[in-house]
Amino acid sequence: VTVASAFRLSLKPKVSDSMTHMMVDFALEKRMLQAVKFLPVPKAPEIDVAACLVADNCITISWRMPEEDSRIDHFVLEYRKTNFDGLPRLKGEQRWELVDYIKATQYTLSGLKFDTKYMNLRVQACNKAVAGEYSDPVTLETKAFVFSLDSTSSHLNLKVEDTYVEWDPTGGKGQEKIKGKENKNRSNTASPKRSTNSPRASARGGRDRFAGESYTVLGDTAVESGQHYWEVRAQKDCKSYSVGVTYRNLGKFDQLGKTNSSWCIHINNWLQTTFSAKHNNKAKTLDIPVPDRIGVYCDFDGGQLSFYNASSKALLHTFRTKFTQPLLPGFMIWCGGLTVSTGLQVPSAVKTLQKSENGLGGSTSSLNNVA
């Protein structure tokens, strides 16, 4: 303050007649400084873990101040995805994402893709002058299940691109001609439409391509435990498709639902629409409208596979069994295309339905089988 030019100009020194001493009166400046009210640094908020919720592809985080502070102007939330369940690591972590100017003590992060197992979150309080320290970070489990379609084993009549599969009536014929010539004229350049370098697929090990009328493609990641959820959307002009799960041993000529190691729901839009649940070559007609999006809920440990209307969360069908081997998501498509959405949290409405259904007991499927 004393070096400020305006402050120096305001000083009025008083000098004695004999020049024996000089005195500067700081009384005015003292009163001015004493009248200044400084805002204190806000304390770090405390995140209420019990009130935090992970559901419906959203994370709701709640916090409180350790003591009431009416001078808080807003809060800042930072979050980042991680595969570690402890405190944030310094190395190999994604950068913090920031949400600023939050007025309430609760915030919902929506539209998330849970492609990691956990999420770190922290909050800081700010007044009009300064920001306080961040809260202790918390780690919330997101239970991610992310997979792509395994193009290395898909039927030759299918074009596979990450999470999209499309029927290609010329694919098989073109490949058969090449095969007849012992692949002499085959190009070493992979088709941009047919990706074959999935790391998960390589780790899973090779298998024969599906052939014949088994127009099938599997997911490249297996379900071995826990509860998982994914969704499937079919193109409107799709003539026939199946959505379900299977053990790895599904034969290359086998169709989903026609073996005792695969379960699915099947939609046939050829001539007239039929909707059915299939397992072990037995079908049960589902007398309900076919939804635009189908949600698949798999509770491996609980031995339950359920299908939902992904928009309304209405239950379509449930299989109950005892899964004895890892399960791979499976899809059959003929004339049309399917888009798969993964990395989704089990919706809260599905959890509620599962609780009520399990409380009632019994079975919702006449095709149950212990495989």
C-alpha cells in the first residue's frame, strides 16, 4: 500500500519550525484500511458419498459446507474417469473435466458413457474474491461393460464396424470366388468397412467364421460375473434379427436360440411381423409391440437374462437359468443393420423391476433351462 502513487500523494507531512523533526500523519489511511472488509478463503466442501447416485447413465453428486457460509457465490466440480478404485494417481490418469458456476450443492452429470470402472470427483467453493481448497476426492464405481463387435469371426455376409453391423448380400459370394482361386489375387489391404484388428478380439482367441444361414456376429468381451446392460437399435427396414447371449462354443452353422447354450429374442419382419423368445430350439411368441430399441440386462451370478423396451423400460421377456460358462453378446441380422450401445449403467427402472420380480418369485419364461 505504501508504494502506491495515489497513497503517497495523500500523505501530508508536518514539519516543526526548527526542522528538528518531521511527522507524517497516517490517521486517515489507518481508518480507511480498518474499514476494508476482506472476504475469507472458503473452506473445502465435504462430499456426501451416501447421497451420491450412479444410475441411468448419470452421476449425481451431493456435497455440503463444513459450516454455514453465506458469502459463497458458486461451486466448481471436477471429475475424471479412471480404472483405479483408490485415490487419484498422478501418472497415467485422464485430465480433470470442469463444470463451473454451480449454484446448488448438488449436480448431475448426464449423458455419460461408462467406459471405465470408476469416476473421481472433487468440489471447491468460491466467493466473489477467491476460490477455496478442493474437497477430498471421492471415487464412485460405474460398473462399466464395454465391448465391440468381433469382425474376425462374423459371417462373411455381414459388414462390421466397431458397434455397428450391416447385412451385405454380396459379401459371401465375393469371398467364395477369392477362395476358389486360393486367394491368389487377394489384396493385403484391409477393407475400411471391415475392421479386424480389435485388441479384445485378438486376446479372446480366433474361431471359425459363422457360415451358412447363421448370419451372426458376437461381442469381443465376455460376461463372467456381475450385472450388465446394453442396448440395440435396428434399422426400420430390417427384415430379421436376433439379440441375445451365447457361450463361446456356438457352432459356426448354429443360430442364436436354437441351441441349449444360447438365449435370444427374435424379430421377423418378413411378410408379417413376429416377435418371440428363443432357447434350445424352442420359441415363445411375445404378444407385444416390437420396440425401437431393445435393452439387454444380464445378471450372470443371479442366472437371469432380461429384455426391455429401452425407451419405456417395460419388461419384454426374462430367461432364468444357471450360467456355467462366460457369455458373449450375440447378434443375428438379415437385410438391414443393427447399432449396439455399450458402456451403459443398469437403469434404475430396470433395477426396480428386478427387485419386484425377484420378490414375487417364480419364472417369466417357459423356455428356462439349466445349461
